Amino acid sequence: MAALGDSISTGFNACGWYVSCTSRSWSAGDHRDVTSHYLRLSRLSGTLQKHNLNFAVPGSTSADLLGQVRKAVAAKADYVTILIGALDACVRTEEAMTPVQVYRKRLDTALAELRAGMPRARVLIASIPDLRRLWQVGKGNPLARTFWTAGRICQTMLVNPSSTKRADNERRARVRARVMAYNRAAAEACAAYGPACRTDGGAVFAFPFTLDHVSKWDFFHPNADGQRVLAEQTFKHGFDWLDPR
């Protein structure tokens, strides 16, 4: 199996200071506290053990997905998870966000490449988390506000975190709407791929996470508990692995 995506799927900041902790990845990690897709599937099939690849890269956007897919094809991965798009929205300005049609085209191109190279591969596309939810649960925390501001983290959503001005609230609503549009586009791309593709049905986006689920080193990336929640939500809404089809 192979994990594709951005820093979320690398387990960034889930066990160390500004480093990827792939063992804590919700997808391909092997740490027992996370109970990743890899560990869950390993219990069902011994042939998967030690075949957990992680091609996700911190900082990746939908523009980088095709390159990751090519690595998965070269590795002959027959189960691929994708979580991509948070950094298409988390940019300095709203104008710099990836247009929805571009995001969809990039997913279609990457999935077509995967189908051509590994026609029997199963694909799970996880929804992008609700970035406005992060602002809502963190805006009252002085440390969170400090990290967001000093690190210029997800400025489209998290700039001026204490502001209640109409312009700031409307900006946050527009960024949230863009993330929702990305999730719809991903679901449509998955449906076009066919029955070998599943989404989480928006479970990750809808999950009511709290600051207990995010790293205290940046108040943005999921910590180990957040990664566990990602694994749980995506796995139960994905494939029925007991179905022989």
C-alpha cells in the first residue's frame, strides 16, 4: 500500500519537533497507538506486512499528486490512500488558492495515471479537514494564535485570528467554501474512477476535532491522537475489506 498527499499523511509534528513521523501516519504508519490503515489491513492479510510505503511530502498540493502516483505505480501499490488539498487553500491570499476546476483536473489526471499503471488498485480519498473548525477551536488559545501568527500558518484562514470583523468572517467562510468544493470535486473524481475508488463521505471534514487532536508545536497538524481519529474515520467509511469484490 502507499500513502499519497501532504504533511498530514507524513505524520508531521506527530512525534517530533517539525519533522515527519511516518510511523504515526493515519495511512501507512506502524505505531500501535494510531492503528493506521496499514495495521488494520495487516491483521487481515499477512502479505501486506512491511509493504507500507509513504510517498506523501510536506508542502505538497494537488500539483504534486501526479508525481506521487507515479511512484506508487512504480512500487506496484495495489491500495493507495490520498489526502491532498489543504495546502491548495492554505496560502497567503485568497487569490492564490487553487481554482476548483484545476484541482479537479489534477486529480483526474493522477487517477488516470494510476488506473493505467495499476488497473486493479483500490483508492481511498480522504476529505480535507475543516480549516474553519481549526480556527474556531483555537482562536481563544493564546499559544495557538501566537504559533499561527509567527509561523504564518494557513494565512487565508488563520490570519487575524482574534478578529470578529465582518471582512474576516466572510474571508473565513469563503476559504471554508473552497475546501468544501475541493472535497466535492474529489468525490466526483473518485466516482468517475469507478467502484475501485472510495471516499470517506466527508467524515474527516465533519469530525468535531478539538485542540486535543492537534500538535502543540504548531496547533495545525494532527498529533498522534488526531492521526488515530483520521485512521478511524477514513477506514470505517472506506472499503468493506471483508467483501471479496
